[in-house]
Amino acid sequence: MTTLLDLLLGKYFWRLYLTVTTLLVAVIALAVAAGSHAPLWIGAAAGWTALPSARRRWSRIGRSTRSQRRPSPDQS
């Protein structure tokens, strides 16, 4: 039986929910481990390594934008 949230948010709801929850737990765990003055980039690095699919997607986006660039005038 489908719930109202499943109908509203579609089939990717649970994947999104688990990803956000995992990232939140990782950031909180790092902040607790590093003390109250934990820098934000530690949490960002933890989230980045926890999402290999996002890294693949961003590297694919980077490759596509690099291939669309025009060559500079000195490269003939």
C-alpha cells in the first residue's frame, strides 16, 4: 500500500531520505568527534565521500562543460 508521501514525492523519496539522513548523521558525528569548533568543511568532505554517485554526476557535468568550451585563439 502506498502512502501519501510516496504519492507526493515519487519513487525517489526513500533514496533521498536515506541520503539526507546519512549525511546528517555523518556531519553530527564529525562535529561531536572534533569538538564544538568543528569546521564546516569537515562535514562537507564527509558528505562528498559518502556520495560516490554525486561525484560521478559532477565529474560528468564537468567533462561536458569542458568539451563545450571553445579553443583559445592561440590554439589553432
